[in-house]
Amino acid sequence: MTEPFKALQVIEADGKFVISVVDKLIDNLPPGDVTIKVHYSSLNYKDALSATGNKGVTRQYPHTPGIDAAGEVISSTDENWKPGDQVIVTGFDLGMNTSGGFQEYIRVPAKWIVRLPQGLSLLESMIYGTAGFTAALSVQALLKTGVQPADGKIVVTGASGGVGSIAVAILSKLGYKVTAVSNKQAEFLQSLGAVEVLPRAQMDDASGKVLLKPEFAGGIDTVGGNVLATVVKSLQYGAAVTACGMVNGGPLPLTVFPFILKGVQLLGIDSVAYPISKRKAVWEAMATTWKPAQLTQLANEIPLEKLEESIHQILAGKVQGRTVVRLA
Ligand code: NDP
């Protein structure tokens, strides 16, 4: 393929990071086993960090962010992938220090690729994207603890965000009663199945107490910081909460008492390096029994040209649900 294609590009100039849509050639892509025509990508919080110069995410610019991509294989040097295969790539190094999904073509190692499962379209796979995959990993970790719907309410923090909204929808579909913690309008979360919506301030304890009233049978936290600490202190005896994010802060103001007096568990979730051998089963669940009826309602579909605006919105905590980037 010799024709130019469209890509979002971030350049560093005088300490500032400038975003624009540029033309690229296939030869500009990094070496790799499989070249993919990207149909959809999606916006995650980490993409916004990469697009605005966070060197913890992306070390070198010019760079094309985008930790997610779904599309069709164009060519492959790996025997497992053939032209026409419909595939998903999320995580690993895509969009971090490898040219990412915010462009019409990507080239990646074969070992980063998952086949699009039956029951999911390319668009739906990117409505999920890394956020949905992380929500699914969080649900999976919680279910492994044995918590049942009858045990009580499951709290989800950052509930209107990408990970949070999909976690609310999956848990509700599985019959759990969900308490959503959000500073946004309750209607959206109720439409995803939340039975209760609490303002963030109510899960941001400032009392200094080491334990709080045991309210929740489990939790999916997407924000970290004092909000996660409040959840840990509010768990029932033996309950667990997952942790995947840090928009509320990295430090965790906690004591050991919830762990040693109530046997609660804090379960870490990482979607980036999650083994490829285990990804298929998670995507299969996301395509079938866990797939929320409201999945398409979660998506706001935009072209590449509108992405810069959404990047600033997600950094300001203003995005609701998932932003899908249409590339084909
Ligand atoms: P979003 O920006 O879509 O959602 C985050 C939500 O958190 C916001 O919508 C808002 O929801 C809430 N929020 C925003 N600012 C604050 C704040 N200061 N304190 C508390 N809550 C806040 O992000 P994602 O859902 O895509 O990601 C959530 C987190 O998970 C990020 O930190 C991200 O980096 C991390 N992540 C980690 C992964 C992993 O593999 N470990 C993978 C994917 C994401 P509301 O208004 O409803 O409260």
C-alpha cells in the first residue's frame, strides 16, 4: 500500500505538546508481524496522558497514541493471522511507546492480537476497549472470591467513566445490586442498572476512622486514593474490592485494620500485560453472558478530527461512558 493514510500525531515543541491530524505512509509504521487496517479505536484516560506529554506513558515524540484498535488484518508474517481476519488489540505497548490506534493502520507483534469473538462487532469491541476489558477483569476477580448477589450491594466508583460504567452494566446484568459512586447525573447510571447512586463526597471519608459501617459485599474501584480507602473501610467481613485506577490519587490512606480485623481483600487489576493466553476467555464472556444490553448506549462515536476535544474532556473528568473513534 503506497497511499498516505490519516493519523493523529502529537509533537513536542518547546516543551509543549501539539496534537494534529497528519498523513502517514505504511513505511512510517514500526516493524511488526501483522499489519491491521483499523476500523475503530477508543479513548481511554491513558491516551489522554500520552497525548498531553506524560512521559510515564510515552517517552518519545512525535507519537500516535491509542492503546486500543479493532480492525482487519491486511498482511501477516505470522501463520496464525491471515488477511481478512477481524482482530482486537488492546494494551501491551500499543499507543504507549509503539505507534497506536489513533490512525488508519497499525503494525504490531502477533502475540498482542486477539481474534474478534463471535457475538461482538468491531464497533462493540471498541465500545468496550481497554476500559471494558479492565471492567471485565475486575468483575472476573470479584466473582472468583465467591461473592453472590444475595450477599449485598457491590459498590462501583468513578461509575460514569469508561471502566466504571461498563462494570456497573456487567454486574447489573449478572444480577448484582450495584451502588454507583459518581459526581454525574444519576439517570445515566440507573439506565445501566445501578440501584443506588451516591455522590463522590459520600465515599471520600474524612473522619480519620480506621473502619466504617460495613455496607458493601464487594467493590470495583476505578479511582484509587481516599475513595478506594473509604471503600476498603466500608466492606463487609471477608469482602473484596478491586483496584485499577488512580484519578483520585496514588497514595492510599489506610491502616492494616480492615485487612486484619475484617479479612477484607484488595485485588489489583492490570489489563496491559494481562497474559494473551487468558484474554480469549475474557473476551468470550464479554461477547456473550456478560454483554450488557445497553452496550451501544455507552458509546459516543467521533472521527479522528474531534479527538483532541475529547482528550481534554477526559482529563477534566467530563466524559460519560465511552468515546469510540471511527477510522474506516
Ligand atoms: P474515565 O476518565 O473514563 O473515568 C474516570 C471517572 O472517575 C470519571 O468519569 C469520574 O466519574 C471519576 N473521577 C474523575 N476525577 C476524579 C477524581 N479526582 N476523584 C474521584 N473520581 C474521579 O477513565 P477510565 O474509566 O478509562 O479509567 C479509570 C482509571 O482506571 C484511570 O485511572 C485509568 O488510568 C485506570 N485504568 C487502569 C487500567 C489498568 O489496567 N489498571 C486500565 C484502564 C484504566 P464520576 O464523575 O462518575 O465520579
